[in-house]
Amino acid sequence: MIMASQSVVDRLLDEDADSLRELEGSIEASFRLNVEATYTQEQYDVVLVG
């Protein structure tokens, strides 16, 4: 799971969607994106779920 600000999640779903899919394929896992309203653009967390 990637926890980030709305602007970062929007970019991952739009401009960087192809790169994100490529990364998912190379590590054979999928990402879940979660908007954290209190995060700034510079803040993010990657959480291993599972």
C-alpha cells in the first residue's frame, strides 16, 4: 500500500500509471493507493500488507 497526498496519488494514477504497472509486473505484486489528507506532497509511506 502506498499512502500519499492526493496530488501524489493523482499523479501515480495518471502521468506515472505506466511506470507503476511496469513496477508491479517486475515485482509480481500490486499496489493499493491510499490518500492521506494530512500528508504534504513530500510525505509518503509504503506499507507491506499481507
